[in-house]
Amino acid sequence: MLQRIVIIGAGFAGMYAALSAARLRHANGVSPKDLEIALVAPEPTLVVRPRLYEPDPETLTAPLGDVLKAVDVLYVQGRVEAIDTNAGSVEAVDPQGQAFALAYDRLVLATGSRLFRPPVPGLAEHGFSVDQLGDAIALDLHLKDLAARPETTARNTVVVAGGGFTGIEVATEMPARLRAVLGEGTQVRVVIVDRGEAIAPDMGPGPRPIIESAMRDLGVETRLGAGVEALDGTRVTLTSGEFIESETVIWAAGMRASPLTEQVAAERDRFGRLIVDPQLRVPGAPSVFAAGDTAQAATDDLGHSSLMSCQHANRLGAVAGYNAAADLLGIPTEPYRQKNYVTCLDLGGAGAVFTRGWDRAVEMTGDKAKATKVEINTKWIYPPAADREAAFAAAEWARLVDY
Ligand SMILES: Cc1cc2nc3c(=O)[nH]c(=O)nc-3n(C[C@H](O)[C@H](O)[C@H](O)COP(=O)(O)OP(=O)(O)OC[C@H]3O[C@@H](n4cnc5c(N)ncnc54)[C@H](O)[C@@H]3O)c2cc1C
């Protein structure tokens, strides 16, 4: 009898879940006619989200159709709207608006995350972001359009709300992006606003002086201990009472797991991620695995957990796909483990900073770290070639090899 694994999402976690499940199926000599692996997503495309702060974001995608075909994974075009864990089925809508249902024996939920936009007056109408492909394209078009506007302080100023990883990467990229649009000699201004008392709170004290020095070199200002209270397209009001003239506000503060996580009756963390067991199964829903930004999993026995990052999404996806297939093939599942953790933060024209370990010991800075960042962002995180052996090798690498 045909059994089916349904994977929802074509991001980093969904891609590796599909490749890893297909590898195990193949390794056990099981035909796709007996165990179908179906990946459901709106497009058969990987959006390279970590690069969305760069110019020309419409180029920052990679096709997945051929690699999925190479490993006999069925791509199903659609957006999933409901999950019925009792019936073991998902309901989706195709691009023509037609609803359809897909039954599953095992489900891997890998629908990622979204930027959380609080109800700040003016944010919905005037705010930009680099969260999803469409957001990054809208920002890019807006920046290009600034050149046609009269030169004012507001035109030449970008405010970035949020001084975490994404806020810093987008802010340090902005001086060069603005000058490329407005002219090299233009006096541009970039300001990061953050409610916290220190920039890059998650990075800790090790890399902070490097980040602060990079921001000084690039002329990126900060307003700490203050939030954005309102914006109207020409002016930003801060909670401190300060006004900043700006036609461009980029929101980069706070992520939430995909709303589909709410459809599985299980405990979720403060970001909305499903808290999964070591096999990445959702407690209380034994046929459901969660991976990537939809899951919170322990990475080791020392109290560390997965973060919303590609690094974790790749491994989580590969392990979830493996376990979903193992379960149906009657072979032992494997616990998720990810001992090593590195970060590589882009600092625009000032290079990058590369850290290793959960205490973020600085290992590389400047041009050397930047070369690593470019390599990660242009090679490592892209899909493997559309070739069965290459795809299976990449899946095993993602599942087992530590950085
Ligand atoms: C600007 C930016 C910079 C970043 N920088 C870094 C970095 O330097 N390093 C790092 O490790 N991480 C970085 N990240 C985080 C990283 O991109 C995410 O952690 C990663 O994309 C998560 O992978 P995922 O597969 O869980 O989700 P995603 O990549 O978000 O993929 C989700 C998939 O699910 C699909 N989907 C969503 N809803 C549905 C639905 N209802 N039905 C069907 N399909 C659906 C989407 O279309 C997509 O295919 C960055 C993110 C951003 C936005």
C-alpha cells in the first residue's frame, strides 16, 4: 500500500527534509511507488533569505524543481491552509484558487518564519523590511526611486528598527546602497534604533567592539534604549521624543514562526515554534515532525537550543526527513544533535565578523571574515546540483557534518 510523507515548505528545512527522506528511501531499495515523498510549497524555489539585505533581491532565489525530480520527490504547488492531525491530512490551495487535500502518513512542517510587525502607527503603510522576497524587492524599488525625489535630509536618511543580526546586516549595507543610488558624494545617514541598551544583544560582549567599530567607520549611528513610536513616510518619532527625518524605515525587530504551527495542538515557545522532542517529533502528534524556524529543539545536553537560522534549519530538516522516512521504513530514528555553532555577521563595507561557539569567540574579522561570508552566502547555502548522488551527499552532509 502506498505510504506518503508530506513536507510543507521549500525553504532550507523543507529542501533538506525532502532530500534526506529520499536518500533513505533509495538506500533501502524502496520504490517511490510504495513510499511517496511530496513537497508542498507555493513555488518550487528556494528563497535565499540570508541575502535579502543585498541589492537586486529578485536574483536571490534558486530553482528546486530539477533537484527534487532527480531524487523522485513530487513537487505539489500550493499553499497549505489547514492541518488535520487526527485525520492525517492537509488542506491546500493551488495558484488558481482551487482547494485540495493531501493525506499523509508522516508530516514534516517546515514553513519557516515571518517578521513580527507590531501595531506601530504608520508601520503597515510606510515600513519596509528584508524578511520575504517581496519585501526585499519593494525596498529595493523604493531605494532606486529615491534618486528621482528632491534632495532632502529625509530622502537621504534610513532608519533601521532593531539592532540584532538582521538589523546590523541591513544597516551596514545601507551607506553603500544609498550612495550607489543617490551618487557617491551624497551625504547619507543611517540610524539603528533599538530598545535595548547594547547593539547586537545576542552576540554578547566578544564581537561587540568589532561591530561598534565597523559602524563608526561606516558612519552608522545608533539610538539605544528607544523604540520607534510612529512613522509617516517622512518622519520617525522615537519613544525618547526625538524625531528623525526619514523616508525609509526598515523594520528588523522580532520574528515569529509560521502561523501553521498553531494548527498542531502542542506546546510552543515565545516565538511560536513547536517544542519538539529529540527525534524532532511534535509531542502529542506522533506523525508530525517540525523543522527549521517552526521548531525549537535541544542542540546538545548543555541547555542550548536551535535558533532561527539556516545553519539549524538545514540540520533540522535533514534529520526530520530522515526520521519521517525511517519511521515508515521500520528502521530506528536518530536524535537531532548539533554541537557546533558559528555565526558570520556581514558588516557591509567594513567586512564581517566570524565567531565560533555559543560564547561567540571571535575567529575572523575584516576582509577574511567577509570572504567566508561571501562563500557561505553564494555557495554553501545554495541547493545541491540536480543530480541524485550530489543531492544525497548534500543531505548526509547537512544531517551529520558539523562546521
Ligand atoms: C535578512 C535575513 C538575513 C538572515 N541572515 C542569516 C544568516 O546570516 N545566517 C543564518 O543562519 N540565518 C539567517 N537568516 C535566517 C534564515 O534565513 C532562516 O532561519 C531560514 O530561512 C529558515 O529556514 P526554513 O526552511 O525554516 O524557512 P524559510 O526559509 O522561511 O522557508 C519556508 C518555506 O515554507 C514555505 N511556506 C510558508 N508558508 C507556507 C504554507 N502555508 N504552505 C506551503 N508552504 C509554505 C515558504 O514559501 C518557504 O518555501 C536570515 C534571515 C533574513 C530574513
